Amino acid sequence: MSGGEALEPEGAGACQGEVPSLKEIEQLLNTGRPSCNHVDEVWPNLFLGDLVTAHDRFVLWKMGVTHVLNAAHGTVYSHGGQDFYGATIDYYGVPAHDLPSFDISQFFFSAAQFIHKALSTPGAKILVHCAVGVSRSAALVLAYLMINHHLPLVEAIKAVKEHRWIWPNRGFLKHLRNLDVQLRQKKDC
């Protein structure tokens, strides 16, 4: 045992042990049946969806969407932007690529802040989307639930999976797992 380990707060080691492995996270994600919906409400007034929904302003109007977070901003899948939505929808674009090598964690806190601000507005509804609504946008929604609602990663996944099948790529899962570790350390378990 090194001297550094002896100085850890009581229970810190046990807390670290609660963070699941990537394989365990992937096994959890692999449960349930794949969703066929273009959009699902995964948290009160928080919708997770695809570009079909995001590009249909009439559907968004019928849903009552007031905010859009596009996790595929600036990519071939993105036609949205503040100009596209006009003055009735607040827009935030995250230029993420659905590649395991892409560092999506750089957008966790800014995306969580945008979602939180939207959901703190009375009567507001937000759509978080990417191309298919299972990887980039799902990773940002999970980060929001972890940061703003203090859910551990596994609980955030379970909450979203009650309403929509998701599958963030392995690189995003590593970033989410790291966020889980950081948030646990921050609140001292």
C-alpha cells in the first residue's frame, strides 16, 4: 500500500468500485428492444430524436418544442441552425462527429447548461438530436442527467432506456464513464 492510498477518505475506494466497466455499460445498453421512433420524450419536456424530426418545423411546432440542441451541427446531417428555426426556437449546435476518437466530453457541460436553461423556462420543451438520435445526442442527454440531476451513469442510462433505445459509441461511453468518476469524486460519493 502506498502512502497516497492511506490518505484517501474512508469509502473512496468503494465508491470507485461502483463505476461499471465499459463492458458492463455495453451489456446494459444491449438490453431491451431497438426503438423505431423518430423522437421520444426521455425526461419531462426533454425529447431525444433524429434529423427527420429536427428538420420538420411543423412537427416541432405541434410538439411545442422551444429549444433545439443539434449534436451534429455543421455535419452533412445538419440543415438546422438559428436561421432555419427562426425566432420561435432557441438553437444550440454542437459540432460532434460520431467517431470513437471524437472528444465529445468537451461539450458535456455547455450542452448540459443549455438543456438545463431550457428546462428551467416555464412551458419550454427541448429536442436534443443528431442523425439517428442514439449516439451523439444520447451521450449529451446522459451527461445532462449526470451533471444536473446527479444520476450515476448506469441510472442515467436506465432512465433514458425506459423511453428510447440508445447506443453511444465506445469512445463516448469512455468519456461518460470518466465523467461518472469525476462527478463521484467531486461529491465525495
